[in-house]
Amino acid sequence: MIARDKALEELAAEPFDVVVVGGGVTGAGVALDAASRGYTTAIVERADWAIGTSSRSSKMVHGGLRYLQSFDLGLVREALLERQLMVHLAPHLVYPTPYLVPTLGDDRRDFKIGIGLNMYDVMATTRVGQGRRQRGPRREREREPEGQEPPPESWAPDRHRTIPGAEAVELVPALGPREPKSAYLFYDCQTDDVRLVLTILGEAERFGAVMANRLEVTSLLERDGKAEGVRCQCAESGETVEIRAANVVNATGVWADRIRPGEILDETEVPRIAPSRGTHLTVPLEKLPLADAACIVPAGSGRTIFVLPWYGRALIGTTDNDYEGDIDRVRPGAEDVSYLLDAINVYFGTDLGRDDLTGAYAGVRPLISTGDPKKSVDISRKAELYETSSGMLTITGGKLTTWRRMAKLVVDRIAMREERELPCRTAEIPLGMGARPEDLEPPAGVDAASLPAGLAKHLNFRYGHAAREVLDTAAERPELARPIVGGCPDLLAEAAIAARREQARSVGDVLLRRTRLALTAAPQLRNAEAVRAVAEAIGGELGWDEARIGAAADAWPAELEAEGADPAGAAS
């Protein structure tokens, strides 16, 4: 990603074909789709990349098994095909995970779940009636005729199956004391949501997109009532930046009605945003042992939650409650934390409390409801695209997994209203590249024995081939070869790379989003002294003096508290 100061110059210099407002996964996807079709493209974000819903997801790339209960088969089918495509396009970043639905004690196997999993299997096939075994071994994908999206032919899940209790315990050791009789086993996928966004942005830039964070859109630029760009305020300098563009795309999710609220909310048939809060917790794997699998956990009233392995922790989630609070600072609710812990303790027979938590986060999902009070309210995960009187296009709804389809919907509309035939290309654009063995070798001058355990795997997942620059930076500045937090593989060099290549400007940018340490090791990051080295690594790249470095470190504890990422600290 280009340096932010250079991006600001380019944004103000020449008009663009498309300007995208919102730096989450949908906005990043629109930027990639538009740029790859040949549109000159700009994208701006009011705060940091993926600071909203796209950093606060359940970290799953999945079909959404629970949507089968409402017979939303189209959404599930679409998401399953996108899941498979993401594994093909970003195999180092989106990876399969087995999920278990155990049968415990005297419980009988829930055959309704089995029926649902059969439907999941059928809809996960690449072509109707053709599953993994019928397709034969993996092979290189051939390019389809222009305008047609090639079917992914890489990873595809085996059909679900029933496994014995002993095998279930091997995959989820926390089940051991409960002595499961058997379990359904099926597959979905995981990712790091922020890293996915940054990777998509990187590909968009490769196709010429220009991007800058900390640019808040304050108004539209208009001519004769039609949008022809956006007026932004820089959060750092306070200066006004005008970006002219023939097409304005509002991809701000739950913040969609803040741009021209009168236009968006007053025009008929425009959907309204119905935010729903989802809370997640992390605990040490030592306290809730998982091997290679996730587990679906009953949580009362017919609801379920999950626990899955993520960054060396057990990730527990999620709640799904209407939210009417401040969407700019969404904290895990105390009642949600208790609800999740109680469900886990009842099911696994554990005694986890707030003091055991290594992190927590909450986000609001941009669900859609109709804007017509005369119609019944319909809340859905389905994406909605609408065009208002200024010509601005607003896309919202959807989910992390279906970002590419949402982006395609937007850019198809732009091409249609310009009467141009520009087929979507994102089904065949790789998202980054996996690391080669030589990319992960410790550089000369760095003692391999001093590097944290699991570093190579960690760097390959997070950066792919770009891991080489992290290691080279550690060699150039030996003080950056240390881990940020003891026991975790994240290096201080990653903070430097975040400032150099990813427009990170604060300690929070690094700990909450570029790394995820504030979500997985919050108790070790409670004070300014604990993050001083992170501030120094950022400052070394951005030219900060000692006072600026100190101020950045001092600001962190308040941000950690405002995020609610350390419930254990709040309880102590």
C-alpha cells in the first residue's frame, strides 16, 4: 500500500471514475472489482481500514448453516460457493476447519441437524449434482470464456459424516470429561478478517486504485443535484480534501445513513439499517483445549454458539442481539460476556470466569430492514444495493464471506448505467501469494533460536510471500526481532511494516487490527509501558520524536478500555 501522504496528493490531483467510501471488506472489494475492470478508482476510510464490522466478525468464511432454519437457501448456496472460491484464491489466508456437533450422555443424535448438513453438502457442490469425488483430483483451473466466472476446483469439503466419541475427543479435547457418544463432523473455513481486507486492498492497488485512511467524508460534491465526488476532512491535519469522481459508492455498512441521511432515509423503498451486536471472547487453549476443530455448543432457547481455535486461543461466539447504542464504539456487553461463559461452562463442565479471558470484542452487523412502515419488517443477511436521487450507490447487508458478490453487484450497476460491457474478473484474481520456503528462512544476522515458536506458520498465514519483508526488517533493526508479547509469535517488526506498508498510524491500529494481540493477549497490554516498543517501531517509520512516541503509548490504555477488549482487567 502506498504511503498515505503520497495517496493524499494523488487523490486530489485528478478526477476518478469511481470513489468508494468505506474501508471494510465490502468497500475494499468494490475497489478491487472496479479497478480490475479498468475504472480509475479511489477509496477512503474515515478511521482505519476494517475498523468497523470487518474487524469484528466471527472469523469464519462459511455458508451459514443456521440460515437453513429460515430456508434462506439462496444465501447459503451463494456463500458456500464463495467460501470455496476464497480457499482457492487465498489458500494461505482462508483455511478449512472441521466443525463438530457432538452427542453427549443420554442425548439422542439430532437428526434435524443431519438433514440440514445433507442440504449443506448438496449446496456446497461446485456444479449441481457434482461433488468432490465426482470431480476427481485437484487440477489446474482453465480460464473460462470472457464474462463467465470459472468454477473453483481446488479445495472442496468431504460430505459430513458421523464420527465416534473417541475421535471427537481427539479433535476437541475439552469434550473429554463429557464422554461424547458420537459427533457430526462437517467443514467450514476460517480467516483473519482484517488481513483479508488488507490483502484485497493490496490487490486493488496493484490494479491502480488509490487509497487513504483517516479521511472522513463530510459531504458530496454535486452538480445539478448529481454526485460527482466527495469532500473529506483529514483526521490528522484537519485539511479539506476534494475527490472528484463520476460514480460515488457508499460502502460504509452500519454507517450508511450518515452520508446524506435525508436522501437515504426519506426516499421511499430505501432499506433501513437494523444493527445487531455480536460479542466474542478469547480464552487460553490450556483452559478450553481444542486441537484442530471447532465445536458447536447449545446455548439455550434453541440457540447455539461456537468455540474454535484462532491465533493460539479458543474463540467463543457469538451473541446476536438488537443494538441501539453508539455504533462508533461498540463494547462487549456485560450480559453477553456472562451468557457466553455460562453456555461454555454448562456444556464443557468448566469453570471459566472473566479473569480467564485473554480478550473480547463486539461489533454490529449491518442487517437490513425495509424503510416502508406499512410493510412488515424483514431483517436479513442478504445484500441490498440501492441508488438514490443524487446517483450515489449504497451497498449494505451481506456478510464477510459474500464480499466479492456484493462488490460485483455494485460495479455491474455502474457498468450497466454507463452501457458498457465490462465483465467481472475477481473470481480469477489471486488474493496475495503463499510464502515459499525461502521467504520464511531467518535472515542472516538473526539467531533462529531466539525467534518465537511457530513464527514461520504465523507469518505465512498473515503475510504470505510478503513475510520476507517482515524478517528482513527484523534483521535490519535487531530490536524489532523480539515478540511484542511473550509467548506470542507477533514480532515488533510487524508494527514497523504496518506503519510502512499498511497506513497504520497508532498503537491501536497495530494491536487491534494489524496484529490481533489486543483480542488475544489483552491482560499483557494494559499499560503504556507494555506498548512503548510498539510505539517506537511505528515512530521509527513515521519520523516521530520522543514526545510523539510517548503520547502514542500513553493513549493506548484508554483505547483498550474504550474497546472493552479486556474484561478481565475491568473486573479486577
